[in-house]
Amino acid sequence: MLEASNKQRRIRNSLSREEIKNVSLLILKEEGLEGLSMRKIANRLGCSVASPYSYYESQIDLVQDLIKSGEDELLSMLKKASAEEESGFAFQQLAAIARSYFNFASNNRELHKVMFVTDYGGVHRKAFPQLPKSYRFFLETVRIGFESGEIPYPKNEYPAIARMMWSWMYGVIVLDMTGMLRKRKGSGNPIEEGISYFQKLLSKKYPNNK
């Protein structure tokens, strides 16, 4: 019986990096980061435990690759959503970005946790030596709003305002993930509500802005 099992085991060269990543994402989605291991990946793929190490030096190396893939997917979604906003106004683009970010996190809960919450052996720092690309794109959209005059605040204020808006988006996502996000009766979508409030607040003339 053991020999038959060994004959069915896939050889190392029959695997691909993409297969390993896809199976890893599936395990991550089902069991969270705590359930992800090279042994489970090998069992799912029908190969030896040593086989995934042909593509990844360690499990941290694999998780880092998952983070980068997630970041690429998120950035692509944000860019697409922003480009599809025909008006071209910064607030409409920011609303589209916020919706896409919320949808990404809702559909990739465990991956989002790894990308923005979990410090897995320092992998987050290694994966993002600089600002995440998704945040930089968001920051650039806010900057355009300042330069166009749509947000009538001093230009040097845009990094702080961008951090505040991003923190709001992230906070809404965390509340949703933990089951604490409750819609008030008669209230709208929390993303739409937030963007509406930010637009009202930031469209007002800054007191010291001449």
C-alpha cells in the first residue's frame, strides 16, 4: 500500500511556483496563517515535503511571495477602479478606490491580515521595505486633489490627510472582519458614508489658506 502511494507521488520537476502559490492561498483562506505549512502544501499537491523548497527557501519566503502577489492584485484593482471613474474628480476616484479596497479585503480576509496586520517573523518588513504600492497610489490620488484645488488645503497637508483617510478605510475593514460593523437603520453603505463626510469636510476652505 505504501509503495502504491509513493508511485502516485508527483516528482519535483512536475510542480510549478504558481501551483504552490495557489494551493498556499487556498490553505490560507481556509485555515489562516497558523494552518499554512510546507507539509500541508505538499499533501495537497501530492508531492514530497522537500518539493516546495525547490521554489522557496523557507516558509517565510513563501509568505513574502503571497504578500507581494496580494499587493499586486490590490494595486491593479485600485488602478482599474480609479480609471473607470469617468468624472476624473479626486473624491470620485477616492470613493472608487475605497470600494475596491473594501471588496479586496472582504474577498481575501486572511491574505489581507497577512499583508497589513500579521508580523510573521518580520516578513512584513521584508516584503515592504518602503510604502506599499497600493498606499502610494492612494497618496498620489489625494495629492492630485490638492493640486487641482478640489481639496482647498495647503499642499504640505496632503500626506497627513491621506493617512487619515487610509486609516478610516482600514478601520472600517477591521470592524467588518471582526463582526463589529453594524449598519444603523436607515444609514447607507459605510464606505459611501465616509467618503461623503470627507468630501464635506475637506471641500471647505482651509482657514489659513489664502
